[in-house]
Amino acid sequence: MVNQYRAVLCALLPFMLFSVPSQASNFGMENIFGDRLEDVAADSENTPRFRFFSGLEYEDVGLSNALDEVEMTTVHFDGWGTINKNWQLGLVSERLQFYRDGNRLNDADIIEFKPRYENAITSNLRYNIMVGYRHVEGNRERNMFKLRPAFFYRNGDHALNVNGLYIYRHGEMNARGERIDKFESEPNYNYRINDSFSTGAGGLYESEFNQHGDNTFRKWGIKPFITYRVNPGFTVTLRQDIFQVTRRNNSGWNQFNTNIQTTTRLTDSIRLVANVAYRHFNEFDGRETSEGNKDVLFGRVGLSWSF
């Protein structure tokens, strides 16, 4: 089964490299509540009432000091419904399959609810506050709660958004018997050069703490990108991420990601989403029990619906 998915991914790569970006805020599985759709204002002109993504995601992790791992996600539904100009409701339903060294270990069924309130401060500045509940059934049943405030500013060709994130994992413990909370901040700046080109950069800071206040994980870095729009139906976005990841013992990885984010418009309501990413993790100050260096191939293919 894993080899079949890998063959499908390789066959789709040419289409991924020559289609249009989905405008999702995160590539791959960087964010545990990873968005697969463009973040738009609830009251913006011509915004569809319903937007959602359905498809497949594949992540192949090669480890130098451990057995290779594969995660495959079937996304039944990931999207938003607009209630009015101030309120949206997000819903996610997906199934995850996990393999190690080619052997299927366990599955997980995941459901999320994400209501969001949004309002405008001025014509150029708006904010929203989103809360999320995530339930995982099967693979170590657990519940997670999320709070994410965000600000969006636009002035002509310049756009800036800044968001914060807090994740509380209820009833979940790590191998040390600790409960871990996660904090994240992500500013993003976008400059529209002309009708064909835009560029910008994002930043990311993540930190995880146990119940005693000890820092167990830290990640920070930058995400420069460039977008080329050939015509209204054909765009390619290339992004290069540079991160440093540190664990509690001061060991960690220098992480380099190359991402191509794409969509192809099929009709006014349907788009083909096809993304690919390669990630390399170069370990520093590793321990004998660590996973070592990592090489990760990620792919996503599916349909984005709006109506």
C-alpha cells in the first residue's frame, strides 16, 4: 500500500509543478491544525458561503538512526461555512494511517470544530479570534483545544498578517509522563510587485512547555517566497523555509524546506490542489537515542470547492 501511494505521488509530480497555488497558510503538516484553504475575510466581496478541501496527503520520512516512517491522510472535509459577516464555522474530518518500515501500525480518525469571529477595526485593518476543538480517536485517543487571535493589515500593494496560537492537549502525556502545551507566533508580509509577481516573507516561532514550565521544544526561522502569476488561472509559488529546531537537551536540527504550492482552476467553483515539499533536517549535538538526520517528502492532491 505504501509503495502504491509513493508511485501515485511520483506520477503526480509533473502536474504539481505546473499548476496554481492554493494560497494555504501552511505547507504540509507544519501546523497541527494545518490550513488547506486561503484565509479570507467573512465579509469580503464575492466571498463564497462554503469553502472546503477534500483529498490525500502523503509524508515519507527517512531517518538515519531509526526506521523510516510514512503518514498518509485521507481528508474527507476541511473547510469553512460563512454564517454572516462576523462569524464563520470551520470543520475538519480526516483519517490518518501510520507506517513504520513498511508495516502498518495504527490508524486515527480526527474531527475538528473551529468557530471564528471576525471584525474590522478600520477599512485596512481587521482581526479575528478562532477557537478549535480537535478529537483523535484510535491512535491514543486524545482531545486538543486551540486559541488563535490574528490581525490582518492591507495598504495598497502591502499586506501584513500576524497571528498567535495556543494549543492545550487534554489528557495527553509524552513518554516522560508530561503534559505539553504549545505556543506559536507567525507574522507574514506580502508585497505585490505587479500583476504577475508578488513576494514576501514569513516568520515562525514555536515553543512547547510541560506542566512544570520547562521548555521541551523550540523552533524558529524565516519563510521567504515568490509568486508568479502567468494569468488569472495559472500561478506558481515557490517558498524556501530555514528553521532551527531545539530540544530540551540543546540538541536539535537545522531544517531546510523547499515548497511548491499549487492549484489549477477547473471551473469557477472547483480547483485542483497539488502541493509538493522536500524537507531536510541536519542534526546537531545528537544523542545516541536520537533519530539522526531526516529527509522528508510531502505531497498533497485534492479538490478545493467553493460555492
